[in-house]
Amino acid sequence: MSVSPAALVARRVFAAASHSSHEGGARTWKILTFVLALPGVGVCMANAYMKMQAHSHEQPEFVPFPHLRIRTKKFPWGDGNHSLFHNSHTNPLPDGFEGSHH
Amino acid sequence: MAHQAHAYHMVDPSPWPLTGAVAALLMTSGLAIWFHFHSTTLMGLGMALLLLTMYQWWRDIIREGTFQGHHTPPVQKGLRYGMILFITSEVFFFLGFFWAFYHSSLAPTPELGGCWPPTGITPLDPFEVPLLNTAVLLASGVTVTWAHHSIMEGERKQAIQSLALTILLGFYFTFLQALEYYEAPFTIADGVYGSTFFVATGFHGLHVIIGSMFLAICLLRQIQYHFTSEHHFGFEAAAWYWHFVDVVWLFLYISIYWWGS
């Protein structure tokens, strides 16, 4: 499991936060918001974006495993064969990816 | 004019508990009708009745508390107990789904390939969007605390800003999760992995939406001067609920996203 430097920084930042935050009024929490919380979100946004760019865009090879793509009962919408958040690029149907590759 | 010789709230007769119960009946039976007979009418009727019940019941509570003064300290204490007990019941609700997840993942059956994640499942990278989601919810916990202190110190503008920021972070989380749901290489129909993943994270997402709505109502009320620096229990209840949602996510992240990958 590879962890990018940016994600490591984010984790250290949040580990530190659990020791440094203290009670003390609206001003304290306002400072924590703009110095710790929102930058932490920004770092994680950058990290997630960079990691997504590094992905290969290939469709994985399809293997018709019997323990996956269960269709004991049809979905109550459409043709009953597509899940609610079906994505034809990443979600194969029980007999394979729809249409031609990409 | 009659006066009560006690500090408690004897609530006036109300139709909303009954309409709520009828809505629950129509939604559940409507769900069964949809699954077996492909008609959404009953379920739709139930949902409409539920929305009307929620709007009118909670509107009445705001009238009774904020405008008619019925929420004395002992009454407020009862409301606090009520919210704590409700959140406790929700903890047990999620405990069930965590039980299901650990039951299936600690001893994966031969049908799955004897491993977890099961053969053929590509789990989501916990250090991409799921980590961002964790940061978003933790940040929203900071902003809602800023909001609480602002209300207590009478800082009206800061309270509005921090509460709005909290709600925006909540919406951002929901948006990111919806994107993850669409991009995931596995679906709810992918065996017990798909079931445990989407039911646990799905109910969590529903609670994020509910919590965001609760906070949004608080924002409207704050703008309309309903809260005082001493008395703002509606906001406190929303903040407790929001922290609960955050904690559930942390458990989901550690168990399903991280350990489960």
C-alpha cells in the first residue's frame, strides 16, 4: 500500500491536531478552521487529484466469477440488470462489459 | 386566563404523530408494492406525507419553544435526554451493519476465494477520495464548534459564516461520495462485499444529508434571531448529530475502507 508524501503530511497534521486543540472561545476555533482544518482539506484535495491522474485508464479484464454480479432478483428500475449508480466503463454486467471497450 | 403551576410542557393535541405513523405505513408497504408490482404511487404518497409531517411537527415545536416560551430549563433537559437517547439508538443501528461487515470479512468463505477483499473485487484506494472525505468531515467538526462558540458569545455574523461553511463542507462530502459511488468498479450486487460496503456507507450518506438539512434549518433560524447566547438547544442537537455522523464515518473509514482493503 503506497502512501504519497502529501497524504503522510495530512496524517501528521491531524495527529498533531488531536494534541493541540483546546477550549477557548470562538476566536480559537476560527483560527483552527483557517489554519488547520481548511488547509488540511486542501492538502487532501491536491493529494487525491494527483493520485487520480496517476491511474491507468485501462478497463480490467473481465472474469465471470459466480460470486459477483449477483442477479437473484431484478433491480426494480430500467431493465432490472443495472445497479443504481451503474457506470458502463467500470461496472461489467454479469456477462461482461457493455458495448465495445471505451 | 388559566396558568400552569409547574414548569413542564403539556403539549396541545396534534395530528402529526398520527400522520407520521400513516406515512411510515405507506412508505414500507409502498416499498414492497414497488418491488413486486412496479408501482411507486403508494411509496410516493408515503414520502409526501412524511415530508409534510416533518415540516409541520418541527414548525410547531419551534413555535412552542421560541415564540411561546414553553421550553423552560426542565423541558430543555427532557429534550436533551431525548436527543441523546435518539443518537444512542442510531449508534446501535450502525453497530448492526459493522457486525455484518466484520462477520463476513474476518472469516471469508470459500465462495469468495477465502480472502478479503473477495477475488475479483478492486477496493477503492483509502488514501484518495476517502481520505479527502475524512478531512472534509473533520474540518466540518471544527467549523461547527466555531459556530457554537460564536452563538454563545453573541457573534451573529461569525455564527452565520461558520454554520454556512459547515453546511458547505457537508454538501462537498455528499458530492464526493456520489462521485465515488458512480466511479466504483464494484456494485451493491457484488456479493457480500458490495452489500456491506454500500449499505453501511449508504446509510451513513443518508445521515450526512439529514444532518446537513438539520444544520441548514439552524442557519435559517440563526438568521431569523431564534437563538440566544444562553438558549439554542436546536443548534446543539444538530451539532451533536453532526459529530455523531463524523464519528460513524471515522469507524467506516478505518474498518471498511482501510482495514477492509
